[in-house]
Amino acid sequence: MATAAPALVRPMKTGAELALAETFAAVRASLPGGPDVAAQRTAAFDTFADAGLPHRRVESWKYTDLRALMRDAKPLAPLPDADAKAKAVAAGSLFSTLGFRRLVVANGTFVPELSDLADLEPGLTIASMADALADPAGLPASYLGRTVASSDAVLALNTALMGDGVVVHVAAGAAVTRPVELVFVTTAETPVAAFTRSLVVVEDGARLSLVESHEGPAGIAYQVNTALELVVGAGATFERVKVTTEGSDAVHLATMLAKVAADASFSNTFFTTGGAVVRNQLLLHLAGENVKAHMGGVSLLAGKQHADTMLSVDHAAPAGESRESFRAVLDGASQDIFQGKIAVRQAAQKTDARMLSRALLLTETAESCNKPELEIFADDVQCGHGCTTGTLDQQIKFYLMARGIPAKEAEALLIQAFVGEVIDAIGEEGIRTALAEATRAWLLGRE
């Protein structure tokens, strides 16, 4: 007797998933790019449609159930009008006095008139992603979707609906001494969604410092799905700092895919204070020998904020070094998640990889979840991971108070020292100072 094939059980589509399918069907013909890009979009949306929004049964999303947290899908943000552009002028104020080269993306659309595109350094080129997608010979044709392989449903949704963003190219040997700041701002007064995609290519021996800031209005439940693909050439130096100060009701989903060649230096730091739900995921492929990689993060959370950092580092070549250091300070009923995975392939002998996450709980209702992983196939390596969760050291606090420092100020000093270990590792002094001031402002805001 023939055995019946097992029934294929598919979960019911949520309202958000159905709305996203309707949105893609309605706008797919008007999205930027030629036939090749259109085919890439369709394949990506098919991947998303099969998987649906990530939920607790998806291992890498087990602590951030988007099916539950994202009940609906907002309409796509319209092109920014004069009022939206006027509001975007003040965005990115944290670094406004540092003289960075500002590139503004408002409501998901690159705004050249608000961006500093004059007198570009030799070897530096900048374009909008929408324009670059329309060029069959442009950088996206060579790199988009080809940096690091991923089946992540949120990234697939970004690929399907990506509208605009920024393309930054640094030619071989060029040293861009003035940091480039990507300012992503939502100015809409009603809930909208933006899908931005950016591409950064730093060729052999080049140097670039990149700052990313994401912000928007409080009290509006807008949604952001943003992705950045990065290619760092042999012997190049790259540093990125991403600051997330989204509005109090915002959902912010961010993916970075990075491929780093031999003898290069890579640095990435997350700094998160805003957003109702924030997910930062970094997929890093160390493809060449002797790569030096440093990853850090600071999350300052209060109320019912939920922040999730997912890190995956793939050591594929010998003598690579990676350091991961993350700190979270949790007030109210906030929740912080850190998921870090270090994979060392068989060929990646002499790898030195260390990962540490630490959380400071200021209330009994705050929660920290840590999930470190090591996957090692080489036998000549040094790898380790660790995590700690605790409260303020009352003995040290008493020591400070005994010397005349008020209790609140003593707490602030201890918290600043706790996160300062990550901030102090950033190369640009101006960025370090600005983030230290942002930390102080957060501490004052929670009183």
C-alpha cells in the first residue's frame, strides 16, 4: 500500500504579511531598476512570502517575534515634499558641529539639495541608489546581493521593496579624511514605511569613516527596514558608527552585510537609544588573511523598549582577529537581546576571536537575554566568549557618595564608565565626544 505524502503545514498569513504582498503587487512595476533588478526583487519577495515574518521558531529571531510585534504593515512613505525636506534640515544634530559630509535620506528618498555633494575628495563618488539601480553598468549590478549570502526574510523583504538610499565608492588608494554621514530621517506625520538600501565599496588600500544616524518623530508608529552592503578591499581601512534614535513607537529593522579582504581593518559600533522595537543584524565575512575586525555596541533602553543585536562573524581565512564588545543599560521594563556567533572555517588557522556582552539592569523589571555561539572547525585557534548581567555596584556607589558626590551623579558616573569602554574604542574623537554627551542626555532624561 502506498504511503501518503505528509501534509505540508503552512502558517496562516498575518495581516501585515497580506498587506506587504498587496503593496509589492501594487508598486513592483514602479520601483527603480531594469529587468535584472526586477527579477531579483521578485525572487526576494518569493523568499519572504514562503518564510513570512520571522517568529520565535526561527532560531535567530527567537527573542524578537515579528509576527507578534508587527501586527500591520504601514503604507510606503511618499516622496518628500517641501515640508518634509524643511523638517529634515535639522536631522542628524548629534554630529552637526563636526563638519562631516552629510547625505540626507528623508522618508526613504535621497535628497540631493540637502546633501553635501560639493568638492568631493579625489577617488570619492556618491550617487543615489535609485539612480544607480537604473544603470546596468553601475556598482549595484556588480555587488548588490553578492556580498554575503543570507536567507533572512527581513533582508529579502528589503531587497524586494528597496526604493532609494546611497551608493558610496572610494577608489583604490584614496583616503577620505572627512567622515561621511548618512542621515536617515522620517518626517511623516502619519505612520508610513520606508525600505532603504545603501552600498559602500572601499577598494584596495583606501580609507573611509562612515556615520549613520536614524531618527524620526515620537508617537507615530512608522516602520523602517534598512540595509547596507559593504565591500572592503585588501589593505583598506573602514570604520562605521550607527546611531539609532528613532521615535518612541517606531519599528526599526537594520541589516549590514560586509565582506572584508586580506590585511584590511574593519570597525563597526552600534549606539541605540530610540525606537520601540530595534533589530540590528550584522553578517560579516572575513574573506582574506590577517583581517582585523572590531565590533561594539551600546544600548540605552527604558520603558518597554525592545532591542535585539544579532552578530555573525565568519572567519574564512587564516590569521584573522575579531573582537566583539557590547554593553546594555536597561531601565523600566525594557528588554535587550544579544546573539553573537563566531564561525571559524577549517582553513582559518591562527584565528583569534573574542566576544563579550555585558548588561546593567537598573530595575527589577528589565530583562537581558544573551546567546553566544562558537562554531570552530580549525584546530589552531584562540576563541572565547562571555556574558554578564548585573546591577550597579553599591560599594563603589557608596565610595563615591562618601566623597560628596550625590547619589544620582554617582550612578551616572558608573553608567558612563560602563558604556565608555565601547565608546572609547571609536577612532574619531568627535564621535566619541558626541556619544558621551548623548549618554549623559539619556541619563538626565530617565530621571
